[in-house]
Amino acid sequence: MRPILLIAAFIAAFASPALGQQPTFRDSLLAHLTGRWVLQGTIAGSPTTHDVTAEWVLAHQYLQLHEVSRERDAKGQPQYEATVFIGSDQPSGDYACLWLDSTGGGGLKAQAIAHAQRSGDEIPFLFASPDGSTFHTTFAYDRSTDSWQWRMDAEQKGESQPFARVKLVRK
């Protein structure tokens, strides 16, 4: 029985730190994004309104955004829906973002993942595709109005094209 206890003690002593949970992700800027929001603006040249809920998930390691358009398709389903996770890239301290949506184009491919360094009250995510094109998504917090602007631009061959200009206001 003693060898089993010795092995168990060894595993507990040395495996726990490796398997242990990372420190809780605290971020003063992202803290302002938690809550319920109404997103309004223009996406792909069309006016739109979406509902957005942002909350800390998975032991406060990620901020999860759930975005659902109020516009419906022919089947009565939302025209657009996304689940977005924002966390910290531990080694670099940069932000990491995984953007999954109902367009079906990105899935879990590399272009669904972006990184960013905070710049004041902005987080400029850069999503890169294997074909060399990039997609810029900047979250910008306005402290005076407690609102957010999201600017999204597609870039191909060095040319940037506006894709979305939206504002989030609290519900």
C-alpha cells in the first residue's frame, strides 16, 4: 500500500501545478464590455441591429460575447449569430480572440483567431487568412458615453475596405 501512496503523493506534488488553473484573467478595459448591449450601425453596406451579451466564462478566463441579429432569414432564424471569446495570450500578454459565427466561412480555421495589443481604450484585432488577406476588427471604448464602437475593415493586397461601422449601447 505504501508504494501507491508514494506515487499518489508524487503525482499530486508535481502534476498539480502543471495541470492547475491559470490565474484569473482580469482586464480593466474588457470589464467595461460586460453586460447587455444593442449593436446598431452598418454591416456590409446594410443597416442592422443586433443584441449582444458579454460575460466572463470558464473560471473568468475568457470574456464571451454572444451576438444575434434582430433581422431574420426566410426560416425565421437570425440572419447572423456569433460567439466570440476574448482572453489573454499568457506568454505575450496580448489579447487573443476566437470568433465563431453563422456565416460558416471561418470555423476553427486560423482566420477565426486574432491577436492584439491594447492601444489606449482600443483593441485592434487582426485576423489573417492563409491567402494573405487580413480582416481588422477594432473594439474602441468611449468612457464618456460608456459605449463601444466596432470598426471592421477587410484588406486585400494592401487595400483596406470598410466592412462594418457599429456602436454598442447598453440595454
